[in-house]
Amino acid sequence: MRNFCRALISGAMVFALSMTMSFSNTADGSEKHIGKAVETLPLFDAHIHYKEPAWGPYPPATVLQLMDKSGVAMALVSSTPDEGTIKLWKYAPSRIVPELRPYHGEAGSSNWTKAPDMFDYLMKRLNTYPHEGIGEFHLHSVDPSDEALLAKIAELAKSKNLYIHVHSGKEPVDLLFSLEPELKIIWAHAGMSEPAETVETMMATYETLYADTSYREGDILTPDGTIDPAWRRVLERFPDRFMVGSDTWVNEQWDSYQEIMAENRKWLGQFPRPIAEKFAYKNAERLFGRKVENRLIGKR
Ligand SMILES: [Zn+2]
């Protein structure tokens, strides 16, 4: 989907479109889009993984250089296994917000809820390192046999004031909030394949539901490079809930990291400055209690 869009949308075309739209918006008196000035905003990447296959070709210094080149001041990082997250956090503690992914050893996206000792593993890691969330983990469906573990995780997240970062459709998010209504959930990829209308309903239902928009650039941007109307509606109705992200789940995503973040700036550029700033970094500042600034770029 992303490559499809990339092929269709040339940078020049998007630039021309955003300039036209900025002009017409100014002309009719409505709020001006941030346009090209989006390039000057620091970004908070709310969906980075630093998985084992990346450690060789993309050592921590290289990852930070990629972030620097894309104006990414800070990132929320989770990894398979968690050692990757800790490696990156130790290298650049002022740039990395760690969260704990359950996957390790034989426990992966499809079977982690069945792994014996999973809860003990999570407790041990959380007691050792300063993770600020649990995830990103997958819940492919609602499985009643998972509920006992998920209830314990939800209770743990609430007691330690941690975010839950879940890659799932609507139903598992409903389940998590039913287990613990005060949870703070970051919905990975804004529901991934859920339509904008469902995302809007979910945001209206749950006040502490947030989302990263990784892998959604091709949904938010139409093939002609404008913003999809249903996505504009939900993004503008809930400007305090969304954060951009890359999702470096395979090394190919690291290979095209700069293009991915550039594509995020393409859609951010078509929103008024106050909203674009929230999606780019201000929501993350509020959620994680950090200052996300350009002066962090180039530092560790
Ligand atoms: Zn992911």
C-alpha cells in the first residue's frame, strides 16, 4: 500500500497541491495549513522496533543517524527481543522512550499469550528497566482463554501507569477496556485495517484511547495526494489522540526510513499548524511527559 502510494505521488505533486490548498484556504478565510513549514517540526516516532535482525546492519549509531536525518527527535521503541530496546535506550537515553514487548524466545505475535511464565517475564523486565508501556503486542482475535493473562497485564499497566500498545482490530480493544476501563491504550496503526469511521467511534467511546498512524499513510493520503475526507474528520475531531510512526518491523522499513517519515510530513503538511504539531510531537510530549525539541537531534 505504501509503495503503491509512493509510486503514485511525486513529491512535486504533493508540494503543488499543498500550496494550492494553503492558498485557497487563506483566500476563503479558513485556517491555513502548515504546508512546507512542516519540514521544520521535530517528529516523535511512536512506532519503532529494533529487532534482532537489525542489530548488525543498523547499529544504534546508524539508527540515531537515520532519526536525525528525518528530524525525528524522539521515539517510542519496542523490540523482539526486548534487549534491542534496551540497547537503543542505553545508547541514546534522551531520545528513546522504551516499552516492553512480550515477544522473546519462542513467544511471538501469534502465541505469546500462551507462553508459560509470560507474566513473570514481563514483571522481571519491568522491574529492571524503565519501560513506559507494554507492547506493541498483537491480539489477532478475542480468545477467552487469554483473558486471565490480559486481565493481569491490564491491572499491572494501570498500577504502574503504563501504556498498552496493541496491534488489533476493534474487538480486542473493547475487551481490554472492559477488563480495566482506566487503561491508557495506544492503538497500533490506528486499528490497522479498521475503517476511519470505526476509529472515530472508538475514539468517541474511550477517552484514554490513543493511536499511532504507522502504515496508515496510504489510507490518510488519497492517490492524488490530498487527505481522505473520512480520515480528516476523525483526525480533526480528535487532534489530541494521534501520533505518527514508522513501524520498523523488518529491515526494509529501516532501508526506507527517510522516505517513510517524509511521507508522514506530506500528510501532516495538509493540516493547520496547531493540529500538525500535535500529531508530529506535542501529543507525545503530553503522553510521555517529555520535551520533544529539534535541539535533541544529533545528541544522545
Ligand atoms: Zn509494530
